[in-house]
Amino acid sequence: MKPSFGEKIYLLAVYLVLAVAGLLCLLPLVHIASVSSSSLQAVASGHVTFYPIGFSLDAYKQLIEGTPIMRSFLNSVQITVFGVIFSMLFTILAAYPLTRSYFIGRRTYTFGIVFTMLFGGGLIPTYLTIRSLELINTYWSLWLPGLVSVFNLLVLRTFMENIPTEVDEASRIDGCGEWRYLLRIVLPLSTPVLATLALFYGVGYWNAFFNVLMFINEPAKFNLAVLVQQMIQSQTMLSQMNAASGSSEQIMLTPEMVNAAAIIIMVLPMMAVYPFLQRHFVKGVMIGAVKG
Amino acid sequence: MIRLWRRNIPLYMMFVPVIIFFILFKYVPMFGAVIAFKKYNFADGILHSPWVGWDNFKLLFSTPTTLQIIRNTLVISLLSIFVGFPFPIMLAIMLNEVRRMWFKKVVQTLVYLPHFFSWIIVSGIVITVFSQQNGLVSGVWESLTGSTYPFLYREGSWLAIFVGSGIWKEAGFSAIIYLAALTSIDTTLYEAASMDGASRWRQIWHVTLPGLRLTIVLMFILSMGRVMEVGFDQVYMLQNSTVSNISEVISTYIYKIGLMGSQFSLTAALGLFESLVSLILVLIANGIARRYGNGLW
């Protein structure tokens, strides 16, 4: 059946709106990248849009030489790598027993875990707990409170439950113990969902901000998010002061450019892994959606 | 029976660390919330600080500042929920109409991307783009109207930017769930509808939307649980002293007054109030949905 004229217009509109939506998501980032790599004059005059004008990497040079961004970058890497390992380990250890029908107390534990998703003690009691455990100013304060995400746990449990039971029975007859069954059969079969969860945890740790702000007081231990936030905050104060005093004088290098460079550095690792993991996370979200 | 217990030994070896984690970092803080009914001081700790009954709550609900903060929280989160709610649905429906797979893939890749940026990044972009001095939007605005406008320093435009940046970041990713639901709609329904001469619009109205009803209800219940909270990162990054009348919310207040100002008991009371209202809202939303056979549990 040939599409009618009205349908053609309709489809054209759909494609157009979607194209605009896609561009809207990309262009702000392109703009930031352009600002970070343009010349000072071009940025100050406000002519930079979606491509660099008078290409220069001075902002990056100033960022690396003038701010502790390299140290923060390494801190972020450390927080993310160890965080993902710990979180994945505990999520697997939590999910697997909950899929075993003969696990004593299974329903009670499931309820106890899901309940923490609906109700929590709040910020202050959590902070006091962390402090009484003397974890302030250590990265354990970032890894431990959010060790297991209940949502991720439910996604993994649902996935493991769907592994055919014939596999289970066959390996039982071969005399396979729980640990070996988990390591040799269940985990290899779960690789796609494990990759998704690792991505979710990784993004969470990489982007961690509030916990770092709360629990880490030594600037040497700040991660990228807190460092970038402080840079942006000081820029806002600066521009407010400029606006108040009415002076149009610019400070040597507009801090905007340096901030833009910092934003790009923080986004870059994410952009690097994103294409590889995209097909996985769509699947992961769908599993979670079916049995949230 | 003994065999069953023995079979459970390896499982418990796996699970005991998990139990310890949940007790230590979820349930201990839950009981730590009793300091909302105490006058907490460092020397006595949570257990031995003196009880004060409902005093903290009375103080909370008689202080204009805290009442305004609760009101701000409700205004901002309800606006975000209700204005933002249709976007992922529309996006999913439109993506579902696309037949050219490469186009669909490209658009999906782009609209999912902002979800993975932290609020620090998104706010940094927002502040740069709306900066009054040489921001991109301000430049366009200036060439249109001849004067600059302090977008981030007026309450109306600040709210719009706040809600808009939330939609920008999450609408694409939230669409995944609706897309998943759309794949489960029986395609013969569309064929039947188009046989009957239903236009694309009528097909969306009579086939697609009813097919999405369950998911929409589910997402709505989940969003009810967030009515009392406005994500800390976003507000904290975007707020400034000029718009603090509308931008100070529960989470930022607890951080500034509670943690920085050491008003532990008072803000713990505020936090407990927030958690309880959220729990009640989820239960009510689920109860209503269950009455129509769509409950979450």
C-alpha cells in the first residue's frame, strides 16, 4: 500500500523532529569543545559557535599546569576501578543465592532488600554512621554506602532466574558445587548483563559528586567532579562580580575556556567506552523494566 | 532437612557479607533516624543524646524558612515530573515510526548520551551556554532583542532552565523503557486498524497509547516516590544566591544547615519527614493503580 500524501507529511515531520532532538543532545557538547579549543579573542568576543575559531590548546595547557586536574583524574580512575570491582562482587554474591529456590529465608531477604529502596534513614544518619566507622576522608566512604544498588541487583537476579533449569540439573549430576556452578555456568551465561551493570556502576562512580563533597575534605583526594564543580562555581562568582562592578575587563584567559576544557576531559573517558556498551545497556534496562 | 541446611552452607557463605552490608549501611542509618526525636550532640552520640520528643518537628513546621524549602521542593519536583513526563513517551512513539534503521540507531545513540553525563557536566554546559557575558543563547538573544538577559538570575527563566536541563538529560534514556513496551504490541492490531482506514494519528491514539498504558502507570508510580526529593547535584550546581528564594530545596538545606552547620537533629527530622512522605506517596499511587489492576506489587 502506497503511503498517502498526509502520511508522507506526517513521516517527514517525525524524521525532522527526531533529527532536531538528536542534534540538541550533541550540539551543546560540540559548543563546549569548540570553546575549549578556540583562541582567547574569539571566545571573549562571543563568536564561537559549533567549531573552533583560531584553534589553540592554551586552555588545556593552563588547565594541566595551573590546576590539580591530573591528580583528580587519577583519583577518579581509582575510585571508579575499585568501586566497580567491589560493587560487582557484592551484587553477584547477593543476586545468586536469591535465585536458588532452596535458599532458606529467600523471601524475607528479598523483602528486606527491596524495602531499602522505598525507605531510607536519610542523609544525616548515613553521614553519622560513616563517621562513627571512621571512614571520613577515605575512599571507603564512597565505595561502601552504595556498594549494592538494589535496582542493579534485581536486574541481575531476574536475568539469572531465566537461565534454563536443565543446565542446573545437568551440572548437579556432574557433582558441581555452588561456587563452581556460579563461576563456570551462571556468570559466563550472564556476561551481557554483567557488562551493563559494570557500565552503570562505572558511570555512577565516575560521576560521584555529593558523596565526595560530604565525606572527603582533603582537596588532594577530590575527584574530577568536585574539582570541576569548584572551578565552575568560582567562575560564576567571578562573572557576578564583573556584572556588579560593570567592568568589561577580562581576566587573562577567560576561565570559561579552562572550565570548558575541564568538562571535555571529564566527558572523554565516557565517550570512549559509550559506543561499545550501548547495545548492552539497552538490553539491561529492558530486563529491569520487565520485572522492576 | 539436614541435607537442605547443608546445601545452604555455600549460599550463606556468599550471602552473609551482603547481609552485613545491608544492616550496616542501610538499616543502622534507618534506626539512626531516631536522632530526629533527640537533641543530638557529639559527646553522647546517637544512643545517649537526650530525647526531646516532637520538638524538632514542631520547630520545622513553625519556621518560615523550612516551610518555604518544603514548598520549593514540591514546586520544582512536581514541575519536573509533570512537564518532563510526556517527553520520553513522545520520543519512543516517534522512534517507533521510523523505518530506516540507521537513522533510528543514530538518533538513539545521541539521545541516550546525556544520561551518562554527571550533573556537574550538564550544569557546566548550561552555565556556559546561558552565561550573560558571552554565552551562546545570550548571544542569540542579544541579536534578536538588542539587550542581554540574565537567564540564570531570574526566577522564571531559572525554573524553565532547571526543568529543561532535566528533560535534556533524561528524556532519551527514559524512552528505552517505552520502546521496550512498544515492541510487545501485537502488529496485527496496526494492520487491522489501517484496514479499517484509521489514520496514523488514530492508530497512535487507539493502539499505541493503550499498549503503553501499563508502562505509563508503572513509571508514574515510580516518579511519585521522587516527589519529595530534588536531586542534590542538579540544584546545588545550578542555584545561585539571586534565585535562592525558589532554588533552596530539602536536599541542599540538609547539606548546608545539617552537615555544614551541624544542626544534625533538626535536619534529620526534615530527612525523616521526606522519607516518610515519599513512602506514603508510593504506597498510595500503587494502591490506586492496583485498584485498576496495574499495581506494581
